[in-house]
Amino acid sequence: MARMSRLLCTVLFLGALVMVGLAIWEKLGNLIGYTLFRNTYTPGRLLEFSAVVVLFVIALQLGEIGRSLDRKGPS
């Protein structure tokens, strides 16, 4: 379960980084008059999605840390 959690965190974090990259690319494209997503997703909306994903990754990591500390027991 811990391995799957780590893999999920990695995949989600990489997805968030890709969304940030797409937001930057879209903003640069908008500045010169082009668009990638045809008014579907604005760069700000992509950044919001990536922030939500990163928050989810942080929650998963904190849960993993908590389970790890529970296994070790009190010092």
C-alpha cells in the first residue's frame, strides 16, 4: 500500500508540474495571439487545478508520515 501511495504521489505531482508548464505555455501563447485550449482552460484555471493536485499530494504525504510514525511507536 505504501508503494502504491508513493507512486500515486509521484504521478500526481508530475501531472501538476505538467499543468503548470501548460499554463505558462498558454499564457505565452496568449501574449502573442495564439491559444492551445481554445478558451476552454485559461492559464489561471490550469494553475488552480495544479494547486488542488499539489494539495492532494501533500495530504497523501502527511498521511504516509503519520502511518510511519504510528508504526515506530512512542520514543
